[in-house]
Amino acid sequence: MSTAHVGRRLPATHDGLKVRPDRRQINWWATGLIAVLSLTILIPLYFALVTAFKTSPELAESGFALPQQFTLANFRQAWDLTDFPSRLLTSSIITVGAVVLTLLTNSMVAYALSRNLHRKSFKALYYYFLAALFIPFPIIMLPVVKETAALGIDNEAGLILIYVVYGLAFNILMYTSFLKAVPEELEESARIDGASTWTVFWKIIFPLLAPMNATVGILTALWAWNDFLLPLVILSDPGTQTLPLAQYVFQGQFNTNYPAAFASYLMAIAPMVLVYVFAQKWVISGVMRGSQR
């Protein structure tokens, strides 16, 4: 070995090929930005947690400090005031119904449009649906309320249908963009083998839509579960209130019971957290299948 190589570390080799050492560096700008943005979630979450375990006088004295004594009295009060089991059941029925119907119907509409965009009538219909994205809901709120009342669907079923219809425009935009990457040769080969359009969609297209179905399902579930305005104006029976409506009981004319309100918020968040914990593997596997096509 020559003196020029003395003290120099030679690169490792594998099967005669030089392997460069891993020189990946940390992007401190991105790391700092992520840390700052994470505070916008962590700070309100911390405040909600500590508030839920405090009394009202203690909250007035120290907002962000830890409670002197952790108590579950606020959770018991929130459970009773909101009739939590009944409201949880109502919100669950509406959310599950909206997600299932949205995935089944919106995907079919998007598939029919995406495969016929070369026709002028379908293309016009496509832009007609997208135009609904630019119409604010308050403009059509009163006609929708009167129409649902006249048709007798000012209940949970009518609210589910509204979620499905109002989400159609945005979901069509996402589905059609995804379907453009699906080769039509798969469908043509299936039709040569005698498959009908329904068989092609349910056996070939719908399984390939798994990543987009996961995305649409999550967005629809979060919207239906946390929505306040639509249940407020659509549901006429006080016994069919959803969780966001029931939580409004903590808002008084002159004061607000913040400890019980935040305890109720935490109980309402818990089901969505559990759904994500159990469904994340399906979401990740769907995204991986989509990236491998």
C-alpha cells in the first residue's frame, strides 16, 4: 500500500462494487417547521386534557397548569348531560351509513364519467358536478331544509343522503383523477372473457380503488362525525341529536361549563382515534397497492 493511502479509510466493497457510506443529512429547516406546526395540535390537545380534569374555579386560576387533583366528575357530568350512549349511537349510524353509501355510489358515478369523458354529454355532466364545489352551502341551506321537511326526510336517513349527495362533487374529482391511471386494457380483456360492466366494476375496478376508497372514507367519516351545521338544520326531532349538537348544552347564555365541555369533546374524539388505530393498516396497505401498480 502506498503512503498516499496511509490513514485513509477505504470504501467498503461488496462483490467487487464500491459501496458509498451513508451520508444522509438531517434537513433542519424541515424538522424545525414540522416541530413548530406540531405545536398547533399539541398545545390545544394539552389544554383540552388538563381542562377536562379540572374544576371551574381551578380553571379560572390556572389555565395551562396541571390540575391539583385529577377527577372524573367532569366526564360523569358530560355523560349524563349529553345522554352520551344515545348520541354516540346516532352519530355512529349516520357516519357509517354516509361512508358506506358514499363509497358505493360515488365510485360508480365517477367510473361512468371517467370512461365516457370523450362524449360531450358526459363531459358536460362532469363539469356540472364540479360546479357544485363553488356553491356555498348557506346559499342553498333554506331550500334544502324546506325540501327535506316537505319530503319527510328530516331525520337520520335524510341526513345520510345529504352527506352522500353533497360529497359527490369533490369525490368525483378525486375518483376520476385516480381512474385515469387505471389502464383500460384490464377492462377490455375482462369483457372479451364475457364479463359484464357490473362484473368489471366490482371485480376489477373497485378493488383497484382501495387507496382512493380509504381517502374518501376517512374524509367522509370525519365530516359526518364532526359536522354541526347540517344536523342542526336538518334533524327536527330532538331525540335524534348527534354528538356535536348534544355538546352545545354546555353553552349557557352567560357562561360556559368548560371542564365538562372539554371532557365531552375528549369522549367524542375517542371513537375516531380508535377507528384510525384499527384502520391504519388497511389505509397503508391500500396506498402501497396503489403505488405498486
